[in-house]
Amino acid sequence: MAAAPPQIFSPTRRQAVRRRMMALQQAPDAPRYLHEDVAEDVVERLGFLRHQPGRVLVLGDAAGTIEQALRPLGAEIAADPAFALEQPWPVGGLDLIVVAFALDTANDLPGALVHARMALALGGLLLATMLGAGSLPALRAIMLAADGERPAPRLHPQVDVRAAAQLLQRAGFTDPVADSRSLTVRFSRLPRLVDDLRAQGLSSTLVQAGPSLSRSGLARAQAAFAAMAEADGRVSERFELLTLSGWRR
């Protein structure tokens, strides 16, 4: 009997984070730049691959940004912004599955990819985007400065390109490809960076999360942010967008 995967992420906290994301995305000026980037990337890939899906499943798209970009294809689109990864996936019949930052907190990522492949029809395509290794270097440094001599777990572990390609192979995908692209966003205040992560569903869902920052820890975080600021007072933060693609043949 196979051992159960380690429980790194809390499904309960994950659902709470996604419910908050869905509520925050109701604001017309909510930050959506990560999902907008994914939407543009998906449309470009489909055009390059000449893949015209009839049935599509979109996961993690709280504001409907990706769904809206796919509408001109004339496909039948089902969207679930708060998909529970532990529940059974639909089996077969899907021509395209687009996942935006939903697999980032899967405790059994290889198993989730197998479920995704089984949900595809023959000739179906998976396009899954995650925050990859190297993301949020500024925030990592700020949190280390804030915690001082006792660093706490605050940011999620992240997958690199090589490991992602191996995961796709293990899950049985044909022509598996993993690639990464960078998106840099500049922030004038630390709270804005944190708020943007929350609004896009990327705050911590770790089972063993660190304690809340004390007043002194918050002051150290603000000082670290100020020390990183460039001439205009802004700090550049980097998001590495890791996209996994593969076919069911």
C-alpha cells in the first residue's frame, strides 16, 4: 500500500484563501495581472498549436479572466475558481484543461496531474501555470529580515522547470513541456504587495505556518522593504510563471 503524500498544505486554509480571493476579485480594480498573463499565454499557445477545443475546464480563474479570453473560440467552458483538488475529477471528454495557480497547493501533485490526464479526451491538452522556483525573492528576503534569528515558514515551496517536466512524464503525458517566464511588478508599499497576493489567491495555506508578525517584526519588514527601494521608492518583485503542458494521446 502506497504511503500517503505529506500534508504540506491545509485544504481548509486553501478553501478559505480561495473564498477570500473570490470576494476580493469582485472589486473592479482588483489586481489580476497574473491571470491576465496566463490568459494571454493560453490563447497564444492554442494558436501556435492549432488546437481548437470543444470542451474546456478552467480552474483557479476567480475573476473569469481566462474564461473571457477563451470565449471567442466558441468552446463549451466549465469554470471552477475554488476547485477542491482532493475531490474526484471528471473522467474523459475534455479537450482542454487550463489551471491557473490551483496546483501550487496540491499535496499530491503527481496524483493531481494523473487525474488531469484522465479527465482529458484523447487528443486533449493540459496547460497548467504555477508560481515556479525563484518567485518572490524580495518578499522572501523581507520575511527573513522580519523573523530575525528564528525564520518561520511563510512562503510556499515551489517547483522548478526540470522537476515539472519529470512530473508530467510520471503522470503519463505525451510531449510534456515545462517552461518558465518572468513577470516583474513594482510596489511602492509592502502592504500593497501582500494585498495583491491575497487578491490573487497566493497567500499561505501551509499546515505549519509561521506565527503572525509581531509589532517589532513588522517594523523590521518595513525597514527591509525600504532598504530595497530604488530611486523612485519602489521595490521590484519577480514572479516566475511556470507552465506545464502535455497531451493525452
